[in-house]
Amino acid sequence: MGQSLDDYPDLLTTNQVAGVLQVSADQVRKNLRAGVWPGVRPGQRDWRMRRSTVRAIIDGRDPWEHEQQEQTE
């Protein structure tokens, strides 16, 4: 059985997001580059996504709306 999303760190790697969402890491990166999903890219390293944003995607909520709410709280 897979890990619960709550077991992951606050910022997930593209590989972790891919595992949770059951898509390829390339698809995750494509969505991040295209601005479909919000994420951060610390330095020149790979993308990271907030665990709460991944939860919003799973729940069918708009991840950008969720991200804005996170920033104002």
C-alpha cells in the first residue's frame, strides 16, 4: 500500500507528486512549466509543490485558488 499524502514533507518533489497523482514526473514538470499547477523551483533544482496544493488537485479544487488562499493566511 502507498504512503498517505500526510506522510510526505510540506514540499514534494516532482517524483513524489507523480507517485501520489499516478502520472509521470515529466507530466508533472510539463504542468508546472505551463503554469497549470503552481510550484516553486529553488535555484536551478527540480520543481517542488506544496503538499496542500497536491491535496487541492486530488480534491478537484483549483490549485491556483488554493495557493492564493495559502498566501493570505
